[in-house]
Amino acid sequence: MGSMPNVREMIQLNISKNKNTSDKIMPKFLFVTASISILTTVGIILTLVIDAAKFFSSVPLAEVFSTNLSPLGANPSFGILPLINGTIFTTLIAMLVAIPFGLSSAIYLSQFASESKRKILKPMMEVLAGIPTIVYGFFAYSFVTPLLMKIIPSLEAKNVISPGIVMGIMIIPLVASLSEDAMNAVPESMKEGALGLGSTRLEVAFKVVIPAAISGIMASFVLGISRAIGETMIVAIASGSSKAFTFDITRSMQTMTAYIVEFTSGDAGSGTVGYYSLYAVGLLLFLFTLIMNLLAQYISKKYREEY
């Protein structure tokens, strides 16, 4: 019987040692896993900067910021303004569709829809987010474009309007879901107080809920813009590969992502100026996204201070 306490003490000692070991190992393991994303980001930035520097060392800045883009011509030129122009137009059209429809959907789902309706409508909306982008591309090219041609006779088979609209449809669930989450996070006491003062549910939604959730709503807009800027398959299929610098949205334009797709298909040999132009365009995409995120943080902070 005298040995029983010793056995118990040994078991407790082993348990204590195991806990101490796990307490020492787990923080290190979690630090390593957390560092992976940081190291990956650093690796991506270094790759883009190093290879983009080879491009900028070979091409004068006056040519880079020109409207003449003909990378596979007899006298290659690498003006990026047509790509920036096409990317901006498709993104603007997409957000003109995604923001009003996405925000309206979020307001209805969070403030007006009953629980039973929300359980049906939200999953149906989020199905859009699961459709492959190549399907959206063929939908834009084979359905939306012919439909728009009946309304706009001068519309070309490859244009900017059609992929922009379809990209907006694709981004609606992203804007709606994030905005709804932000609105649902607004304390019920604020809504009840406004209703108690005689406000209607619509007034509460627009004058109380939206201002209180503006930081989350702005974040959804920025993520939507970043998603539109980085979209590839829809614009590659429906927008075409015209490298002309134009403001006519009924014509074909090439976006930055579509340019990368075209060149990575094997048209540019490794080590050539055209090959390194891919990294210059990739770096530009990264800077666009970075600027949008910094702008979103500034706007969110500003509105958070005001409200």
C-alpha cells in the first residue's frame, strides 16, 4: 500500500512534464505556421521586384508609360497604359453592378428578411460564388454579349461591358455576405433605441446600421475591387486581347491579367524582355491591390472616428 502514493506522484509528475513540453513546443509550432504566410508574401514580392527590375532596366520609362503596346511585333513596344485602361474599365463596370446589388441584398437580408427567408435566399446567393470563373466567361461571351448586341448594335463580339457586368454578378455574393456580417454586428440596443424614437425600419437601416457598419461595408467594397482587378478567365474569354488604347467600352480591351495569360501560353521565351514584362505587370497588380487596401484602412479609420 505504501507504494501507491509514489505511483500516483510519478504519474502526476509525467503529466506535468508532458504539459511543460507541450507548452514549450506549441508556441514555437504556432509561430512557424504564422510565419509561413509572411515568408510567402516576402518571397512573392522579391520575385516580382527582382524580375520586374530586369524589365525596367531594358525598357525606357517613356516607353513603359506610353499607349503603344505590341510585345510580339517586329519592333516590340511595352506600353502598359492600354492594360491599365482595360483593367480600370472592367473593374468600374463590375463594381457599378456589385455595389448597389450587393449592398441592397445585405440590407434586406440583415434588416428585413425573416429567418426562414434568410435561410433560403442566402445559400442561393452564395451559390454564385462557387461557380467556376471560366463558366462565367463563357456565359458573358455566349449569352450576355449577344443580348447586349440587340440593345447596342455597335457592340463588338469582344468588348468590356459584357465581362464587366458578369464580373459584377460574380462579386455580388462577396459584397453582400461581408456587408451583412458587418450589419449584424451592430448592437441591437442601437436599433431598438432608434425604433423607440419613432424611426422606421428603413431609416434605422440607412441612418443607424449602415453608418455603424461602414468599416465592414467599405472592406467588402475593397475586396470586391481587388477581386475584379485580379479576375482572369472572364476577361480573357469575353474581353479579348486588343492592345489598342481606347475609351470606347463597346470595343475589345485587354486587362493586365489577360495579358499575363496570353504570354504564359508560350508566346514569350524565357529570359526575353517580353517574359520579364509579365513580372512588371504582376508587380503593378500587386501595387494596385496594396493601394486599395491602404485606402480602405484609411477610410475605415476615418468613419470609425466619426461614428
